[in-house]
Amino acid sequence: MEATIAGQAKENCQLREEINFLQQRSRIENIEITGVPQTDSENIYSVLGAVAKAIGVPYKDDDIAIAHRVPNTRGNFNIIVKFVARKIKIAWLEAAKKKRGINSSDLGLGLPKSAVYINEHLSPINKQLLGKAKELRKNGKLTYVWVKSGKIFVRKDAASPAKQIVRESSLKNFIQE
């Protein structure tokens, strides 16, 4: 009975990781924009055009497969953008990284001022994992935490190798090494 339970627990863990992998894979062409206040008469594509202008990337409606608002844990609504090509997503992320510090008043839409962030669209499990890694960085146990192509990477210090984190236990093991 114990062997059966252990086998099922292992299989359950593997299935959760596979589901997370598939959920993340389905978001590979997506970005998430936070901090843009929502208005009643909002046209999401006009907002995206303003964001593109603020970060300095070309914008065409045809580059967007779909864009919509989704609720976040703080009671606000983030913008999820699915691009028609991954290279367009990468261009937006690179431009946003170079143009750090944009806020909603930079968009020219008459919105109240708030910080605007453009990030990869992570699966719920990866968002939690990233949050835990950032907390460890804040506590001084990690020096670097970043996301690339939906994958979370960490480094203890500048000299240590980068390690991809796929589950909380791998994060804990990395800290203890």
C-alpha cells in the first residue's frame, strides 16, 4: 500500500510539472502589462499603441493575435497580449527592458500616474516560484533572479553558474548547495 501511494505521489508530481510546462508553453508568445489603469471607455488596442510608442517599438494591430484584461491578485486588471510571432514579443520585452521606469502618464492617455511593467506572461505556478525566488533575493540568499522564454533562472552570486528552477524543491536545494 505504501509503495502504491509513493508511486502515485511521484506520478502526481510529474503530472503537475507537465501541466505547468504545457501552461507555460501556451503563453510563449504572450506578455503581461501591469500598472495601466483601466477606464470605462478603454480601447485595448489604443492602449497597446500608446505603450508601444512609450517603449519605442513599431506597432500594428496585425501583430496582435488577441489582447484583453485579466484580474490580478491585487484587484486590478492586467493586460495580456498574445503576439502573432515570438520575435515581436521579444522586441517588446527588450525595448521595455531598455526603457525602464515608464509610467501610465507617459502613455498620453490622460491616466492617473502609476508604474507600468511589461513582463513575460507566466503560468500561475511559475509566478509563485518567481515570487519565492525574488523573496530569497530580497533576503540575500540569491543575487540574481530572472525570466527568459518563460523559464526562471537564479544565481547565488556573479561567479556561480545559472540554474533553471522548475519546482520549489529545486530552489530550496540550490540554496542549500
